[in-house]
Amino acid sequence: MSNIMNRSLFQFIRGFNKPTHFHLFTLTMLLIFISAAVFGQGQANKWYFGDGAALDFNSGSPVFIPGSAMNADEGTSSVADAAGNLLFYTNGSRVWDKTSTQMPNGIGLFGGASSTQAALIVPQPGSSTVYYVFTTAEEAGLWVSTYPGMYYSIVDMSLNGGNGDVIAAGKNTPLLDSSCEKLTAVKNCMGDFWIIAHRWNSDAFYAYLLSPTGVSSSPVISYTGIINGGPASNLGEEAIGYLKASPDGKKLAAALYAADIVQLFDFDKVTGIVSNPVTITYPTVPMTISNGPYGIEFSPDNKKLHVCLLLLGKIYQYDISSNVQATIIASQYTVDSISGSSALQLASNGRIYITSPGTYLAAINNPDILGAGCNFVQQAVSLGNAQCAIGLPNFAGLGTTVPLSPVITGNANSPCVSGSVVLDAGSGYSSYLWMPGGATTQTF
């Protein structure tokens, strides 16, 4: 009976809102090479989530967009082009194009209706039109879904008059037969993506490489951290909670809702290996399943971690720069308490936004600053006549850097090598300046 009561409480809370590897250098003749964001900021500037909620970040400040066709309890994903123009969005089971019309074949994807990270849109490397939509089941499929695993579907934006089409032959392709509600991506130094998930009732992370040839059928499996799973009476609730990557792609953080635990890990972008767990444990609250660690997000400088406890509505900040468990735990700062707060998401403007009951998002305006200086605002963004649920859109990274295009010679045959390399900016310019260092030669 207690488990049934806890489950009912959880369902109520989940649904109550529903109606650079290389130095930066510059050339004074306007030849500029920079590091590019993993999912360039333009591509992550259109947010679609909740009950008709949508925001445009192209101006730097979020502006409400009317007309969203989606009503999502939790996980969503959306994608724009490099200029910030919407391409499509999804709740993991349906896909809508930029006109908020359902795409051809855009129904029946296997993402769970109440999965924390039901969907993740990732561009196929080397293509300007092909996108992969990865999906995860709700509560490992133990509660309502007959599709308990992780799948992907393919969208081709060159079809349907440029509005996109879910390719029938590539729809709901299975990857992992039993997965948690955890799904994130990290771009490696070659421009490919690691798609990272967690196996249900296991301590195994699965990292699948998405390259110009498609998704690898041989994932890198890392056995580390605690088992995400438990007795059948938990009804899959240990599958709940976000998995996020730090902006530089070197850290992962996982929230384990029913276990009252958040774990921090190292991630190797070259090998895809997850390692070195650091554990933050929360005391169980009487008469509930747990505190409910659910939403997590890193600061832009990669040195702070923010955690939201769904059931208590507490938002905490941690200094993770030491990578020492005791030191991290001791650094805990209570940002604020919002009843019903849940998901956290870093935006391209460097702020972290948080779902809260009703028609507003809360915000941490300065997440790089420890303590009160982080500047929490409870009603930071109006959603007009739309409403939050408890999820925010899932993006394939914001800020992880990869090098762009100087000619590399010497002993370097790829951007992944260590040791010395020679960068050649090309001939014909009146002057050169490499930063840092101040070299003024054509090569560096």
C-alpha cells in the first residue's frame, strides 16, 4: 500500500502543471578561426516544452513564442538551424515541423510520455539535412510502456518541401533493450557525437558513436557508479532523473530520483569511457519515497553543479572544481526552494532556467558565481498563456568546443593527437597575430 501511495504522489507531482584543443588565434585581415559550440548556440535557441510553451533565445533574452502544438509532461527536444530558425521539435512520441504541423511518419516514436529525457535530437556529422531522434522509455518500460529500451529515428529535412520527414525505414531502430530515462550527448574532437545512456537495473553506461556513417552498433560500455534499478515494487522509479554533460564534455552528472543520490563522473571524449564516480547522497524524507533528485545542470565554466530535488523543491549548488567528494558535499549552497521545481537547463545566454509551477520559468542568472551571487530569480520568464510541466528541452550540448579548420602539418594527422603540431593560417595576409603567445608569423 505504501508503494502505491508513493507512486500516486509521484504521479501527481510529475503531472500537476499539465493544461579547445587549439589556442584561439586571430588574423588582423579578418581571417578568424574560433572554437565552435558542439550544438552551436543558434541550433539550441528555440525551446519547445510543457503545455504549449516555447521560447526564442536568438536575441539573448528569452521571448515567448505562441503556437506550439505540443503538450508534454516531461522530456522534449527541439532543434534550429545555425541562424536560430526552428526546424522541428518532439516529445519523444510525436514530431512537429517548423510550422507546428506533425511530420509525415511523425507519430508512434517509442519515447515515453513521462520519461525524464524522452528525446534527444542530434545532427548527423557531415550532413546538413539529416538528424537523429533518440528516445527512451518511461520508467524502463515497467510502468506503462511495451518498449522499454532506447531507440532512434531519422529525420531528413530535405524532404516534404524542406519541412522534414521521419524516414519510415529508419524509425524506432533499437539500440539498448532496457534503458533508464537518461540520455545525453557529447561531441568529440573529430566532430562525431557520443550518445550516452544508462542501462536499467545495471551500473553500465552505454556510449554510442554517431559519425557520418551512422550510429555504431558496438557501444563503449562503462561499468561504474551505483546500479540504476531495484525491486519490482519500485515500478521503475530508479530509472528517473536527468543525465547531463558539462559544457566542456569532460564531466557527466546523473540524478537517481528514487535512490536519493546524484553522481558525478569523468568522461573521456576520445574513448567514450565513463569513470571515477563521486557520490552526493540526500537523506530520505519520512512518508515519501525520496527527496527526488531530478534536474541537474553544470555552470558554463564547468566548475559548479546545480541539483533540483523534485519532491522537496530544493535547488542546490556545488563547487565541483576539487573533484574531491567530501569537499564537494561540504560546498553545498541552497539556491532557493520552489514547490514543484524540477528540470534545469543551461541556455545559450549563460543562464540556467528552471521549471516552476504555472506560467513562469525561474532562472539562475550567474551560475558561475558561488553562493548568493548566482542571482536566483523565481519568476524570470513569462510563458504567456502556456504552462510549464516538469521538463525542459534536451540538447546535444551547449558549449563543448572543437577546433575549426586551420591547416595542420608536422606530426599531427588529426585534432586528437597530443604533442606539438603546426598550424598554418595560409599565405597572402599583411600581418598575423596568434593568441595567446603573440606570435606574428604565418605558422604557429
